[in-house]
Amino acid sequence: MKIGILAVQGAFIEHERMLDTLGVEHFEIRQKKDLEILFDGLIIPGGESTVMGKLLKIRASHFRDLCGTFIVGRKDFK
């Protein structure tokens, strides 16, 4: 299992530490290119919802890419 952590702001480090404790592979999602990495789950740390709202107005295409990763871009999506 590989988990992506949206690391734009907020307490994402704590989530990384917990996943380390659990032995779960993870990586930070900071840029559009990070969405090219296949992953099984996404953690959106607290505080990210405000940032997502702001970014949605500024960079809507990035969020379309994120949604596409889950819906149409993943061949293994079930």
C-alpha cells in the first residue's frame, strides 16, 4: 500500500510519522508531477480544506488532474 499526503500546508509531518510507525509506504504530494506516482490512498491534513478552496480558484486544472487520477487516470481504479 502506498499513501500520498497532500503537503501544501498544515500538519502533514504528523501523518508521515504515524505512517512510519505503521510501516506504511508514503510520499508527499507538493507539485502536479507528484500526481503521476501511483498511490492507494490520500491523506488531506487538517487546514488543507482552506488551501484547497483558494487553490481551486487559482489552479483549478491541478484539482482536475487530482480527480482524474482517482476516476479516469488510474487503470487499476475499481
